Amino acid sequence: MTDRPNIVYVFADQMRAMSVGCLHDDPVQTPNVDRLASQGVLFTNAVANTPVCTPSRASLITGKHALSCRTIANDLRLPADEPGIADVLKEHGYRRGYIGKWHLDGISRHMFTPPGRRRHGFDDYWAVYNCNHNYFDCKWFEDDSPELRRRPGYDADIQTDQAIAFLERFREEPFCLYLSWGPPHNPYRVVPQEFLDMYPPDEIPLRPNVEGPDRAAIAGYYAHVSALDRNVGRLMETLDHLGLTENTIVVFSSDHGDMLWSRGRLNKQQPYDESIRIPLIIRWPGHLPAGVVDDLLIGVVDHAPTLLGLADVDVPAGMNGLDLSSAIRGTSDGRPSSALIAEYVSFDQARDWQPWRGVRTERYTYVRWLQGGALLYDNREDPYQLRNLMLEPGHDSLARDLEGELRRWLTRLDDQFTAGEEHLRELGRWEEWLIRQEHFYGFGTRNF
């Protein structure tokens, strides 16, 4: 056994913070996640800086904001020259594995990602499919083989089997495993019946800001969350059985949330809490306090540098996410005053929206749209974000302060806050974007 801590990073796709039992909001049963929270630190202000799959995953791997790592929309390939957390850990003797959904290798979503730089350092074990949401047809490419493998069954169960095998295989070496589940991303009802039975659609209470809901879909989302919870329990039991618990940093999180008919909207890409707030639990027995609820502002972009900091590994200068390990340990008073949230390109579910930038503080959400208009919510007094204070008198000073906070972020990241087309051209991604749009829509241009 090594003195260096192992890392097990488990994340769901499109799982919002309020759908975790220990946050006492949506009526979802997650006993294993709740137990994990009781053994570690539960973060109540964890956010997806760019709440859509590929940009968020790019930030997660690289520790850079989406604009900085040139990956600002879905299905743009994360550039091969972008180093990530697995590359850093390789230099320190870690075995690195990735299992599940990748969604960082461009078009098509069904391609084999060959060994090398397109895997961004996850070289020791690879059981990955770029993007699959047919949850009863688990598909993956394994290690160096381009032969497609598939198994019937709920894919999160199969991927957890693979993760358990990884833990057993590399138990004697320092390891870093990323396990990426596809649920609870839609389709919402493609989940084992035993979990659907837990949530009769007509009996589930709805959030006060829900409009025109599909109750069966919401119930299916909750069923997915409970199905994933069972697999969290399986993983924690394996760590206990292998004697790895004490020396393993466990993270449970997601890439972004899901509106689920709040404000009558679906999916992600939006600045509201259902879209940007994600679950985040970090457990490391003996090194981090147990049962702590922390309102630290922490973005997806901060996860990689913070994990490196916890593991006592130097954070590369190129990572512009924050190393918040000292704040989590309680050895530093340096806590960020805000987290940047942003949507750089209008596409897919948000193709008729303007791009936006904003900040999430411990109390407020402030967002400005590219072509005008702004949102300001007091999340303490108005947790369902029903009152836009920009439309009420008496909040000019607060809005100016938050605008100043946003401008500092834009300056730090050299973000000109311009149209999506301009960003894509400046980043050299325009032709790739046209191919992406042609692939999905049959034409090369779209609203920006």
C-alpha cells in the first residue's frame, strides 16, 4: 500500500444538487450518498461553471475554465495538447483509469478514442464510450482495442462492476479512477423497474417553481438517482473490503444539473440553480472532517486543482481553477467570494437563447445576457428563484457590486463576452462547429 492517497471520483450526468437526500429538498431516497456525506464534507454551493456536458467535463479534467481550454460547446473535441489531472498524477506514479461516458472526443459520439493524447492521461485502464444514453444497452471500448463491447443490463451497474475490478487490480498501487455514469440524464424512464416502483408519479411533490411538468419523467429521474445510489454503496463496500477506505479520497459529484420543468424549462445550459448547482461530497477519513456541511463556493473547474492539493501534488500553473484544499481542511481563510457561471454558445436546448455570464455567491445569483437584461436572485430569501430583483427598486447598489465581481472574472479569464460565433472563430473551432451542426441538424449555421 502506498502513502499517497488514492482518488476515486464518481460523477453522474445531469444530476442536480437538490435531488440528493442529504440536502433535504427533492423527495429522493439516497441512503448511501447520505452516508457518504455523513463521513465527509457536503458542499452546498458547488456549481457547474458551464452547465452543459462537454465544456463542464473539459473543465473537470483540465482544471481550466471552458474558454481557457477552448472547449465551449458540446461535441467539440478537447484539444489533445490540453493536459489534465491524469497527466499530472502519472508523473507521481499513479495508475489512472476512466470508465463510462467521456463526451470529450468530438463527432461522432460513437467513435473509438485511440490510445494517446485524446485520452488525456487515462492510460492504464479505459472502458469508455464517448456518449451513450441507452441505459439498457451498455457499450464501451476497452483499453487499446477498437472492438465494440456491449452487455445488456443497466449500464451504471455494469460500469460499477468495472470500477470494482479496477480497484481490485490496482489496490497495491496509488490509483486515480474516474467513474462517469450516464444517468440521471434523460431518457428518464429507462431504469430498472424496482426503482421506478419507488416513485409513483402521481404521489411525488413538485417544486414550487415547476410549470407544466411531466410527472412520470420527474419520477423516472428520481428513480435513476436511487439506482445510482445503490452503486455508490457497492463502491464504498468494496473500498472497505479491500482495506482502502482510510487512504482513498472519494468524490461524488456531477457535471451539471437538470431544470426538470422548473420555470417550464428542461435540461441545462441555464443560469438557474436547478441547472448550475450540483452535488459535491468529498470524503477522506482522518484527513477531512466528517459530517461537515460547507457553503464554500466551488466550481467544477476547481475540482482538479483541489484534488491535487489534497494529494500534496503541485498544481500546474496552467490550471486556472482554484486549489481550495486548504479551505476545505480549514487551514486557510482564503475562500472565494464568487464562482463564475457562463454559457458561451447558444445551441441545442438553448439554441434560441442568448449567451450569458454571471456569478454565484454564497447568497446571490447575478447573470447578464449578451444582448441586454439581467437576473438577480437572493437565494437565501428566495430559494426557488421566483423574484428577479432587477425588476424591483432598491437593489441598484447590490447589482453594481455583483457586476463588479463579474467584470473581475471576465478580466482574469480574458473573456470578451462576445457572440458565440466570434469565440468559436477566435479559438479556431469554427469549422469543427459547422461539422457538429451539420451532423445534428443538417445545416451549418445556427443562432448564436
